[in-house]
Amino acid sequence: MSYTTQMDAARRGIFTDEMKKVSEKEHISKEKLLEYIAKGQVIIPCNKRHTCIEPNGIGEMLSTKINVNLGVSRDSVDMDVEMEKVHWAVELGAEAVMDLSSYGDTRSFRRKLTNECKAIIGTVPIYDAVVYYHKPLKEITAQEWIDVVRMHAEDGVDFMTIHCGMNQAAARRFKDNKRLMNIVSRGGSIMFAWMEMTGQENPFYEYYDEILDICKEYDVTMSLGDACRPGCIADATDACQIEELITLGELTKRAWEKDVQVMVEGPGHMPLNQIEANMTIQRTLCHGAPFYVLGPLVTDVAPGYDHITSAIGGAIAAANGAAFLCYVTPAEHLRLPNVEDVKEGIIAAKIAAHAADIAKGIPKAADWDYQMSAARKSLDWEKMFELSIDPEKARRYRRESKPEKEDTCSMCGNFCAVKNVNRILDGEIVTIYDE
């Protein structure tokens, strides 16, 4: 039996090869997975032309997934460096890589990703249109914006961020409700500027059905971009953000009518006490579609440490329903991240995702922690390294500060509580000082 998209297959009761792999990874039954995908609550971004992909499911009831942003810019054009970042993203377990290239031969790099990388590949066509047409922004036509979407689909991209919600109504709302940080989304700012200069409606909104037809043909997942996401905590949960979210909820239902898979993007910068409510609002307004969040960053004052501010917010967001975390690196707001920044950003995001999975009771999530605790109890250092979220760093830290005795660390030495309680319970004498 033939099908067009993973959602179409689920609605027909077809259990695809991609679904089978996700079912096995997530310890979820065939029946439940089919139900979630049919309803739009789980997605499997998997372009028919991305043949080397390792399928992964994204949804609130599955393990939390990680996305890594990378790509060249005018100030950093080395494709080899970006491919090294791709290597580390896959090596460290990120499920998705998003190419945000904004300079040079973007199509060759994009095709290289979909031909060689097993991770889910995402893009933002609105960036690429500016590069591809190489002409002033206001001269790009509505059809040209749409043609770039088709090009990305043909190149094998699994999901695309499409800024459909930044329409003329949203633009008026933004201008009528002054913000501290205005619009911080690159795609949102580009489309806002184009609409202001041309006086036309956002083509991604006006010709949304045509976009959906492209997505359906290749089974591209629509990632509904949050052009009005807050760029500082002062702008969190304001009228612009919520009005756009209402629009994205309406667009979600229209996509589902065509069997197109959807996820919805979310904030942004946001105080801790607003995150849970925002996840509830999104789930309600967007009908349970998977939520993809950047952070949220819970404070604005930590440049150089925004992988930490993001991980704090990401853990809370995922524990309350977000399904997909976009990593943030220490370089956020400062520069294009280097390879080391990418590694730190991935590890921080993975910690947030795993902490949320434990809180949500995702099957097998806490088993990893149980195994680590058992290794610590028995002072099995090699096992601890193997189980670490970053084994290389754990090994390096111990190697750089070797203890006098192998069964302790240089922090506690003979005062090691684990070692001493183990010995007491085994009937041994513990003196500590003169050992």
C-alpha cells in the first residue's frame, strides 16, 4: 500500500520502516505510535530523498531530542570546519543538524549534508533565498521565496523552518505593542522588512497551501517558525508572541488536513516562572503538535555562559511538554561557535533533555542513572567513564589530578565516604588518618 507522508501512512494503518525503528528505540508499541503520528502528536522528519537518515521520533511522550545549529557566514566561510561540527554533533548524539548557512555555495553544503549525514537535517529557506538570488531583499518576488522552499525539499531536507506567522496582522500587532528587543528572529526580521518595503503579504502565509503541497510531495516536516519569539525576558509572553502562536495553531490544523507533519517553534528568552505556563498554552493553541524550543534562556546577563542559561530553561520546558531542544552554545550572542563551543552546547542540551526525560518518566531514562550510581558505589572508575555523558572530559579530569590511591579521587582521598562505608559494611576497620 502506498502513502505520501509518515502521517498519511499512520492514518492508513501502515507501519513504515521508519516507525518500526522509532518504536524499538522508544520502547513504545506499534499501536500507540501509529495513534500519536496520526494525530500529529509525534513526527518522524524524514525526507524521501534523504536516504542515509537514521529515523528519530519527536513528541512529548518520547525521549527529548536535540538539534544543533551550524553553517557558514560571511565572516566564517570554512565548510570543512562546519563539517567537523557536523561530525561532533552526530558523535555526541544530537538527533538533528540545522544548516543556517548565510553565505557562499549553500546548496553544495546542504546536499553534502543530506548525502552523508544520518542526522535529521533542517534548514531555513528564507535565509537561503537572500543568498541564492543575490539581489536586494525588496526585489525578491513571492514566487522566488516559494521556489527556494521547493529547492530545499528536492535537496533532501527533512524539516524547514517556515516563518508563516509573521503576516501583515502580526506586523501591525508588533508595531502597536512596543518591545524592548523588537524582533530577534533572523527569518522573522527579514520577512518583516520585506513586507514593510513591498507592502505585500508574507508569501509563506498567503500561499501556504502551495508550501504544504511541496512538503507533502517530499514528506518534509513543517517547522512553524516563531518570528515573534521574545529576545529578552522583558518581552516574554507578550501580545506579539501569543498572537503569532494562535496563527501557528491555525496553520497546524491546515497542514494536518494535507497529511503534512508539523512541529511548532517556541521561545526564546523567558523567566523561569513563565515556562510551564507557556508549554501549556502551546499545547492548547497548537493542538498537541510537538514543540521545538530555543532554550528558553532564563536570564539575559550571561554572555559566554548561555549554554547554561539555555539548559536550565530547556530542562523545565521539556519536563513540561517541549519535545525538541535547540542547543545554545557559550558563543551565543557573541560570535559563530567554534568546534569546542559546539561540543559544550550539545552536552548542556543533552543534560537538560535527559533531566527532563527522568522527570517525565520516559521508559529506560532513569536506568542510565541507576547504572552510574552502581558504578560509583563500587568505585568502578572505568565504568563511570563509559556511562558519562562526556567520557573524554571525565577521563581527562581524573588524569589531570591523579590520587595517591586508585580507589579514591583527589577531592576526598582517605575521607571518601563511599569507600569507608563500603568497608565498614564489609566488617573492616576504618582509621582514615594513618591509612
